Amino acid sequence: MKKLIAMSRVRDIMQKNVITVEIGKTAQNASLILKEKDISFLVVVKEKKPIGVVSERDIIRKIVAQNKEAAAIPLESIMSKNFKWVEPNTSIESAVQKMLNNNIRRLVVLENEKLVGVITQTDLTEFLRSKILINSTIENIETN
């Protein structure tokens, strides 16, 4: 199984349809998009270039918990500017290691500074689960 994982790349499992929000928006705008799309984070862009990420957690900790008015809070003031990213050709193993080392749940995928996807813990879990099931099936076939 380790060989299957080592051969796989981020591009094989990344989500390509990334939901973004423009930098000039408010926390309320971002919250409405998160609710409408039923997702947990957005990539913040300026002229189509990713400059940060904002998550439900950011909104809860930086707005709701402090009893602030979401419509009055610029997205720029709550987004994470130092987001972590990988390239599509990065190995799955390296992506997992980056997430673990930085204690994060998602990575932005950039190619030539252009946003091409995202990869989340859920994506990785589903990938690893399928590889384990495939490996188990192969072992069962070989032993029978």
C-alpha cells in the first residue's frame, strides 16, 4: 500500500472547483457563501490571485465569540494570510506531512502562482480509505 500512496499526487485527489471570495467583501459576505455552498472555508482572492483563506472557525473565533457585527468586519481583518500550499505534482505523503507539521486541515494547490485546487483532510481520508480497501481486496485474492 505504501507504494500506491507514494506514487499518488495531489492532482489525483484535489478538488478543482474552488469556491473563492474577493478581498473587498465582508465577513458576512463570506459567511453567506459558506452557508449557500455548504462548505467550511473559502480562498480569498485579489484579481484572481489567492492571498488568504477564511474558515468557519475564523468567523466563529474572530467575530461571533467577540460579539462583533459580521457585516462591518472586512474579510481582510479575519482571513489567514500565511496559508500553506502545495503544487499539483506534490506527493500525497508530502501533503499529509505538511498538514501534520502545520496542524492544518486544508492546503491550497497552486501552479505557477495560479489557484488550481484545494486538498482537505476529508479528501485525504477518502483517498487512504480507498487505498486500504483496494490493498485488502488484493491480499484476499492472492491468499485464495
